[in-house]
Amino acid sequence: MFTSATIDRELEASVVFKFESFQKVGAFKARGATNAVLSLTEDAASRGVIAHSSGNHGAAVAYAATIRGIECTVFMPTGAPRIKIDAVEGYGARIVLVDRPVLAESTHAAAAESGATFIHPYENVDVMAGQGTAAMELLDDHPDLDFLICPVGGGGLISGSIVAASELAPHLVVIGAEPERVDDAYRSLRTGIHQPAVLPADSIADGLLTVLGEKAFDILRASHTEIVTVSEAQIVDAALFHLQRMKTLVEPSGAAPLAALRRLGSVVAGANVGVIVSGGNTDLDWLPE
Amino acid sequence: MFTSATIDRELEASVVFKFESFQKVGAFKARGATNAVLSLTEDAASRGVIAHSSGNHGAAVAYAATIRGIECTVFMPTGAPRIKIDAVEGYGARIVLVDRPVLAESTHAAAAESGATFIHPYENVDVMAGQGTAAMELLDDHPDLDFLICPVGGGGLISGSIVAASELAPHLVVIGAEPERVDDAYRSLRTGIHQPAVLPADSIADGLLTVLGEKAFDILRASHTEIVTVSEAQIVDAALFHLQRMKTLVEPSGAAPLAALRRLGSVVAGANVGVIVSGGNTDLDWLPE
């Protein structure tokens, strides 16, 4: 748990950061994947696991498969950051690179052929429950939080957090941070109808390009969660703050919550705020000259 | 306290890192400066304090002066990293930029004129004692350390660490990490005679350009401390490891201990090693393309 006197002064709030960048595989995804892979029956586990991912979920499933001692294949989009490809490879998974539009169908075809269990990055209740343990730990240490800010991509982290908070801190308001450029979750909650993916999905926050899952949408809608959208420049500013002032490397997706917090401004004055920084796997190509 | 499974595997050792980059002002220097400034008599304090610094000590004295509510002037070398100048300014100190060769004499002249107390960055027993509290905290948590590795510049951190370790862990071997390019401490201990500064002092580890202090030399020599020198490339590799694998921003001076640890290689196999990462204030201009 980290704090920043600068942020507290800027917002006149008390802010605690949960750095999932220091988590195994450098991201919260280790939580959900481990929960899902360790929950498999012996029979299913013996046929291995398969996943598709822009990076962190792939590393997480590969890591979880190593713990369980089973085979793992990860489909990744061509153009994924080198550091993320290396990480998945480092955990001993077999990697298949395909174009992003055919990522899901290629993975499902391979799963059908091999009998391996497909571990969805977010539309999987074991994954969602696992991701919620980050918020559980934060609330164990800080039960008095008024707001909790998470990034929103597929929605596994925020929906797990909402379920955890509903038990541990029913008064807590969960806020999702989403890039303006891929604002499907914002529009889904605004219209009450699950919106399709923004295409082409394009944001510096490469971990948040995925469309909000149906399961996550149901949880978000029922909980009256708010989404705050942030610009590309606000995301970069926040990532720079984490790096230069807090001395921690955060990937752009993980910096979106700090960007959203700053946009909230006086809304959080006087409040206790928790921020989940989702991961730290990045090539640094977002650094200004 | 942080660990890295990758480093433990690489060295077959158990390594704990103390990140002073997360300290106030982003470096261990906050410890010594605070101890020295808070130890001043009321009368001395009323005339303010003055310091010279390539950056971290200046920010630390400015920070300590703010705590005590007294005036502070910091002389800095022209060409100091912008981020360090900004930090000193941010604590409300008056900054005077002069060329590095006349840094000390300009500061002393200004101190004589104003009556402000000069706070030396390392040839000051209150400063040295304050710096030693980093090792004290590390040894409180890990009393079983066999080795402790610190960077060596002026020698305040390592001499404070040696004194702390001599009380708390008499069996502990303290190792200094020094850039090959400014290896005066290495040559001083090797010859038994205090060596003059390497001129021109030039290393990417800008916090370690200062010559080893006389007081520190006496403490190092009496304790049979070893110095391991490291190349510029080894320092950059270590800083990259801290950034990419441990997700923490470390300045090159702060990465020198990890570089030295890797050079020690099999010497530390099976041992418990503590590493003091001295600071995290850097412009990132050492990042490879």
C-alpha cells in the first residue's frame, strides 16, 4: 500500500494505492488466472489450458499452469508489446501470434481440437472472483474507504471488486476508469444496453481495449457503478506521475485510475479513496521525448 | 522491503532490497539531513542552513529545513538533472547554480557571510548517523543478513551502515558498490591511503561522483569493508532490471549495488544479502533507445 502526499494535497483527500504492478506476473491478472486454473478438475487439468490475451492474462494463465504443472497455450495479437510476449514465454507457455480480429475464434478452434480448457480473461466467474481479492486486501487494510477506483477493460477486475466491496464495505462507491477512445462500458451503463466493442480499438492503455463482458455489465449495472472516461494525455500524465513522483513503473492501463481520480477533483475532497493500479508491464514507448 | 525471485534464482541467494527511492525526497539523504538539522541548537537554527549538492542532499536539507521551519540555501552544480533542481526548489529552498569545481568554496563563502550552518553531505557525524538508520531498519527486519551492499560516493551511507551493522549484526560483511570511473574509495582502501578525487569525475551514477570523505575512510578501513567496482554498462543493466522486472524507478547511483551484487556472483551463493537502493531521482536519460 502506497500513498502520495502530493496527490493528497492536490485533491484534499486521503488516497491509498494498491500496486498490482508488484503482483506476480506484474499485474492483478495472476489472481483470477490462479483461482481459475487451481479450480479445474484433475481430468480437465490433465488436458491443459488455453487462453488469448494482449499480454497480462496470458502471462497469468501461463504462471498458474506452471503452479499446477500443466500445459498451456496462449494466443496473442500480433503487435503485442515485446515485454509481454517475453513474459508469457518465460513461464513456459506455447505462444501463437494471430491478428487481433481473429484472436478469439482461433483460440476457440484450438481449444476444441486439443480438449484444453479455455480460460476466458474476464467472462469466467472463477477469474472474476480471483480478481476481486485485490479489493479484498485493500479493504482489509482500509475498511473506511469511501471510493474505490479500478480500470475497466473486460470488467473482471471491477466486477470482482464490486462483489468484494458489497460484502466488506457496502457504503463504498466503486468507480471505473476507462479510456475515452474505448468508452463502451461508459456508454453501456449510460444507455442501460450492453454496447458492442469500439472498433478499431485504439488507446495507449493496451490492457483496456477489450469490450466490457456481459457478466461484468450485469454486475456493474446492478451496483450503480459510475464510469469516468479519461483522455490519452491524462493517462500519460498519470503514468508519468507514478514514475517520476512515486518511483514506480505503471503501464498506461494501470495509470487510468489515477487519471480518473484527478478528473473527479473536488468530488473526492475530504474522502478516503482507494486506487487499484492494475499492472506494470510496459515497453515505455508512451514516454514523452 | 522487496525481493526478486529472478535475482534469487540468478545468484542462488536470498536477496532483500531496501528501496530508499520510496523515502521522503526520493533518497536516503532525507535521513541524515533530518538528523543534522533537527540536532541544531535554537540559536544556530535561527540563522538557517546552507548546503551544496548534486541534488538529493540538497532536497533533503531543504526538506529538513521545512520541518524545522528555518531558511535554507542550496548550491547546485550547473548541469544537475532538472528533476533534482525542481525537487529542491519544491521544498522552498533558495537555489544558487555554480560550476562544480567551485561548488564547495562558493558554499562556504556564502555560509561565512550569512552565519547559516553548513550541512556537509557526508563529513558530518549527525548526517552519517542518520544515514545509518536505513541499515538499522533493514537489520531489524532481517537480522540474519550475511552481506549488506551500499553504494559509495562520499561515504555517508556506507559508514552509517557499517556502524549500525557493527552493533546489530557483528558478523555482517558490508560491501561498497562504486563506479569504475570514480574508484577513489576502492583505491583508498587498497592502498590504505586516502586518495584524492578522480578528476574529471564522470559517471552515469551522478550521485557517486564525490570523493570518499576522510571520516568515512577511517570507518571503512577499520571495518575491513570491501569495495566492488562496476562499469557504466553494468549500472545501466541493473537500473533497467529494477525498472522492467521490479517495476521501480531507481537512479543509476541506486542501481550500483545490484550491479555489484551480480559481479559478486557465486561469492554470495547460499547467503542472505541486503541491498540498499539509495534513491530514485533521475531524468531517465540513461535509458537505452
